Amino acid sequence: MKISDTEDRDRNLSNDPRKARGQIVFVTIIFVALFAVMLTWTAWYSWDRREFLFNEQHNGRDTLQEERVTRGTIYANDGRTILAQTMEEGGHTYRYYPYGREYAHAVGYSVLGGAGVESACKYDLLHTGISVPEQMELDQRLERYPGNNVITTLDPALQDAVVEALDYYGYEKAAVIVTDPATGKILAMVSRPDYDPNNIEEDWDRFVNADEEEGEDTGILLNRVTQGRYPPGSTFKIVDAVELLQEDPNAINSYSFDCEGSWTYDGETVKCYHGETHGEVDLTEAFADSCNSAFSQIGVQQIDRSRFMSTLDKLMFNRKLPYDLPCETSYVGLDENTGTESMIQISIGQGTTVMTPLHMNMLTCAIANGGVLMEPYIIDSVTDSSNTAIKSYKPTAYGSLMSADVAANLTAMMQEVCRTGTAYRMKDTPYYVAGKTGSAEFGSNLESSQTYYDSHAWFTAFAWDDSRRICLTVVLEEEGTGSVAVPVARRIFDAYFLE
């Protein structure tokens, strides 16, 4: 009878136990090595992603950590002004926000999932930098460890100036961000309507169940600076100008357009705001007067569609912004098949185009910084309870969004906006200002004739003197023409440069 290959192999192994043991050892080594690799990778991943895993809301590690560590303090950029701290009263521990509503959306809150800096820095605030002997001493006294502290980039004087400017004019629905274009530091951030983080738990149900039809404020918890998406209106003409000047640097001198109050092409007509007639204008005058007709003609006839799509991508449209805290994506629906009507609307920042104030501020900062964008950030450093630095965040260049020449030409055009154009209320300042207004139409009260639109008022600008430079972006919801936002910006600039 013929012996099968399997039977023959088994017989050979039984006749040679050393060979069998060798194979067993070999297999064991393979399994041990694979297990060691898996264990090492798991340990490395857990360490490398420790903050992400800690912040994962489903694991509950932060709740356990709060039993061992007193949540650290959040400070303004001076390292002295307290924006959030842990207090104890009658055996009860709670989080206290000394400035209440003023820093609500920037600093956020620590409960109910958290928001703002409180949420972004939860890992640091709930971990301690004290030594092991100090920890042992506190363990013996049954006391919690002091958490690390977070120093933000927020400037108390500028934050106050923003709040005071909005209060002065009575604006209750707004978004304002102030930044340093040379570093990317966020110096002030205000979103309205706002809330008191000291009462967030008591007010929570009312906020999340608000009904706009019943006259209640909706979206109170939304940070409109980073998560509010608005049609940019005429501020988008900055983007048009970037593309035109990249394709034709001489357009600053050679472009000419005769505005008759409207422009018709391919059966589609666009009107200048309120039907205003601007007459014969060059590029700077069209930009300063915010001429819809001229910029529609530029978008449809003057610029190359494919190159414009590439520029939009470079300017961070339709993709995540380089900002670590939650933020929305700005959108422009442009492709090779976009028709004339849609192209006209895109050119004047209308239609389906939407932007966040943060994004517009970043583009403005790039112009102010010679074309180079510095990534925006709001956390400056982390220190332990004895003020020894544990982490420091440094300015980071995102890259060049445009050439220095394009940035210089745009700066000159934006200065003219503030001297003779739609932001004329900025003229005669003792400091230099360059800006662009925008009237972002979002609905119609007279749908049949469409002669009047509700508008959000935009103004984005930067100002400088011999030693300092800051950039700001203002959006006032449902307040009409962009020139309305200019006085708010001027009060903020005055507070920074003159006081």
C-alpha cells in the first residue's frame, strides 16, 4: 500500500523529535515577535496620540482625571488676566469665568462636551507638571494635583475694544476677529449672540431648543468667526483681483471699464449696488467703488477659468483651513461647466459662495504680510503651576498665497477704498489703513422685483504705523451695506493705535 505524503511527513517528525521541537520553537518565536511588534506599535500609538485619545468624548478619562487633578487656569496673553479658573466653595468645585460673555466663544466652557480653548486644551489643563515627590506629598494629604495652565494669544485691551465697539452701536449679531498678520496670533475674537459660560448648564436646553419662528435666538453656541458661513459679497473682489493681477500684472494700470449701473452678457444682467453708476473706472477705482459691473466683466471675460480654479484652491477654498480648533470650510462652486449667470454671482461673492470670517481674515493677513500667510493660532503656551513653560507655540508660515507684487498692488487698492471709496469713514486716520467692504445679499423682501435685498455688512482690513500692524474682519448680520461695518473697525483700530 502506498503511503501518503502527509503520513510520510508525520512519520519523519516522530522519528526526529529535535526537528519537531525546532519547528515549534521557530513558530513560537514568530508569534512572540509579532506580539512584541503589536504591543510596541500600540504603546507608541497610545503615546503619540495621547491627547487625541484623552479628548475622545466616549472614553470618560477626563472625568476620572478631574478626580485627581484640579483643572488649570486659562490666561490672556499677558499671563495675568484670568479668563477661566477652578473655584471651590462649600465643598463644591466649579469653573468660573471672570469676564462672562466677553470671551464666551473664544475660551468656551468645560462641561457638556466643552468648547473653545477649554475643549482644545483639555488634556493640558487636566494634567500636571509637578514633580513625583510633590505628587506623593499631595497624595498623603489627599489633595488633588494642580493642573497645567494655558496662556492664550488674546489681548485683553483689544478684546475690550471689540466688545465696546459692538455695544456702542448696539450690534447683537456679529463676528469680529483681530489678528497679528506677522505671526498669526489671534488677538481678539467675538461672536454674537453670545452666552454666559458661568450659566451654560442652566441655559443649555434653552439654547439647543431655540426656535427662530418664535423669536428666539438660534445658533448662540455657534462661534460665527470660525463656523459661521456667509456670502462674502464684495469682499470677494479681493480674490478676483488676486487672479487678475497674477494673470496680468499690468492690469493695475491698463484695465478700464465704463460702468452704466449694470452689465449684460450672454443674456444675463448684473446691477451695481442700488443701481449706482460709476462711469469710466480703472481697476483701482472699480475696486474702491465696489463696482459689480466691472468685476462681473472681469470674472466672465478677463480671467482664465482653469487658472482661477487653481488660485481658489491655493487660497484654501473648498478645503480645511490650517487652524487647529473647529472651523468650517469656505465654498466656491466653480468648475469648467459653470455658466455665465453663476460666474457673475461668484465674481461678486454671491450665489452659493460662502466664507467664514476667519478665512477672509487669513486672506487679508496674507496681503498685509507681503503675500505670506502665517497660520492662525490662539494658544501661546502651556505652563505648570509654578509658571515653568511646558509647551510653547511658535509662528508657523503656511506658505505664499500670492506674490509680493500682487500683495503690494492690493494694498494700494485697499488703501484707496479707505480714502475715497466705500470705506471713506476710515480716511484721515493718523495711522495707515487698507480695507475692503462687502454687502452680502442673502434674501429678498421683494421677490417679484428683487430691487431690495437684506445684506450682511462686511469689512476686512489691516492697519499699521511705524511699529505695529494688525488685521481685523467684521461681519454684522442683517445690517445692510458694508460701509456700516467701517465705524466698528475704526473704533477698534483707534483703541489699539491711539490709546
